[in-house]
Amino acid sequence: MTIQKSISARLFWWLFCVGMLVLLVGGGGLYLEVRNIIYDSLDHTLESELEIFTGLLHIEDGDLEFEYAETVHGDFIVPRSGHYFQVYIDGIIIADSLSLAGEKLILAPEKFVAEDPSLQIKVYRGIGPANEPLRLMERSLVFEGHQARVIVAQSVLESETMLGRFRTFLLICGVLGIFFMALLGLVVSRQSLRPLKEFSRQIEEIEEKNLEKRLPADKQYQEIGHLALAFNSMLDRLKRSLQNREELLSEVSHQLKTPVAVIRSHCDIYLKKKRNASEYIEALEIIRDSSEELGTKIRHLLGFAQAEAQLMNASSLASIDLTTCLQKARTAVEPLTREPGIVITETLEPGLMVRGNSERLVEAFANLLENAVKYNQPNGKVEIVATIDKGNAVISISDTGCGINQKDLDKIFERFFRSQHTGQADGSGLGLALVKTIITAHQGQVEVRNRSEGGSKFIVTLPLVPNTMNS
């Protein structure tokens, strides 16, 4: 089962994830900032106390002593008050706070937090006499050859409790924020896609019977306005395609009516009574000619349909060599040149690479060459020239025939058009129309002009692939 993708759901999840990221980063950053502020304040307090206790060390009669009497006050005399100190001289405790109640402050290496070498200070975590979490600060120094260590400590229970409450508050705000972001994402996604739903509704109102209707691109949001313009352009192409289809069906019904009527009438006439053999032969020849005309027109119409279908399919397009296409087209047409003695010459520049359908381009060039032979004079010439001009391949096919009436030049590529000056040459009036369809589908152009020395010249222009242009 294929799960249908949803723009609304995608927009919702993007907003939700972005909101979550903002909450996590913002909440986490705020928590760390508050925690740093609290511990920085605590460290400043401990550092001040450390300075005071260090100042109570002095040398008397060559011995290092500590003025203990100056410390017997405040929280340091209240048992397990959360404020403690210890003083070591040469590894022996000479003073500690009454608040320790006989316990010792232990500095474990694994509890080390930070160090300031310039002040000879180290910071540790530890456990106090009341099993409360402590932050300890130690200073080691030398007095007149005596090694002294001063340790001060303060309980961080209240700080940790406050941080815990703040963390809980952030978690609650985060959960509420998640629900708020979910609700906001849902509302924003729906509101953002409302114009698209209205746009979809307007599209659904357009049917085959009202293809002339267009979407008001100037009244849409900017993003949808571009889509409306593209959709209107597609409607224009679709309408032209349907009009061409209707015109083609009308022309086909009209053009096929004549050979079918000829076949039907001759069959009816010659079936009414017995005829001699010569009359039957004459009727069969007429029916054969009409059926050939009918078959030619049907073949060209199928060529139109196949060309349009294949050229619209990107998988049928590839980089092809025009020189090869022209040579294949010449090979296909050469049998027609033997009886009238037509000579085909070619001057082909190598490496003319275009992107297209090889089979259809061969068909287009073969049609042009066939016309150049068919409407040429006996022992005439057909010249093929292929060159490069401004990033395009330019192919000209010239003949020495009767040329084209000046007033017919603008109509020569219309379906079923046949000039009155074509003489008795067979034709369906679809060959050149098919050529124009194929060349136009390859982003190219085809034109015709009369030569001053007699005959006509067809010029096909096709864009080269980038590699050919660079070379």
C-alpha cells in the first residue's frame, strides 16, 4: 500500500521539529547559563573566604601559625551548617571549623572540577558531614619553607535544589511548548495551504466545455501566481492541441471521403451488370489507385500520431549524428532516382550532433529528398549541404525542378495542401506537414524558398548539443 504524501503534514512536521529544536537549544542554553551564574557566584564567595583564611597564616618565632580565634564566629561554629574550612601545615591539620563536627574534608582526585594555576586554586566536588553535596576550594602555598594548604567548602544543596526546580520548570514549559508548537504548526499549515485548496477548486471547475476559462494569476499569492501562469500556458497548449485534433479529424474525413467514394461507386456500377474483361481491368485499376491514395494518407496520418507520441516521450530522445540520418534518408530515396536519372550530391560537415529521435529525423529528411526527386526534371540534380552556423546545424536540400508558385510558399507546410503546379505527381498533401511537425518537435525550423537558377531549396535548422557547439 502506497502512502500518499501530504504537503500539510510535511509543513506541520517542519514547524514542529524547528520549534522543538528552538525549545531544546533555548531551554538547554538557559539552564546552563543559570547554572554557570550560580556556581560562579558560589566560587567567588569561596575564593573570598580562601583569601581571608590565607591571610590568617603568619610566621611567629620561625613557626607558621594560624589565627584560629578570628574564625570562631558565624556559620563556621554551627555544626553541619554547610560552611566549612580546614588548614594544613606540613600535612598536619592545625585548624578546622567547628561546623565539621570532627569530620574531615576529603579531596578526591575523581571529584576534581577546575583549576586556576595563577591563583594556585583547585576546585572539587565532595560530600559534607550531613551528606550534603559540597563545593570545595583548595589553595596550596609555601611560607618560609612550610607547606600550607587551606580548604574552604560550602554546601550546594540549596543551589542544586533551585536548579532542580528550574529544570522541572523548563521541562513543564517544554511539554507545553511542544503542544503549543503542534497546535501552531497545524494552524499555520492549514492557513498556508488554504490558497492552494482554493486554487485546486478553481482548476476543478475547468472542463473540456470551458477550456477558454483562465485562472486569475494576478489575484493569487506570488508563489501560486507563477503556478497559475504555467497552468494557463498549459491550457493554451491543450486548447490548441484539441483545435488541431478537431481540424485534423475534419480534414481527414473530407480527404478520405473522395477515395472511399470512388471505390464504392465503381464497385456499385460494375456490380450492376456483367462487363467485359477490359472494363473490369479499368475499374480495378481505378480502385487500386484510389486505395493507394487512401493508404498513403492513412500512413501519413499514422506518422503524425507516432511522431507526436514518440517526440513527447523523453526516453526516445538521444544524441544522434545528423550525418548518419541524412545518409540513411538518401539511401532510402535513391531507388526513386534511377528511372528519371536524378543525381544526388552531398556536402556534410562531420560531427553534427543533435538531441532527438533518429527514426523521425530520417523520415523527415527522406520526405524532403523524395519531393526533391519527384518534382525534379529528368536528369536533374539534388544537392544536400549540412553546416554549422551559430550553434545550429543547418541542412539545405536543393533541386533543379520547376520550383514552387510564389503564392503557395506560405501554405506549402499545411496539411493536405497541394499546389496546382505539381502536375501529375502523386501525393497526399501530408508529407511536408509531417516534416514541419517533426522538425518543430525537435526545437528546429524549416523553410522553403525558390532558387534564382530554378528549382526550390528547403532549409532545416536544428540546435546542436553543447559538446558540438564547444568543439
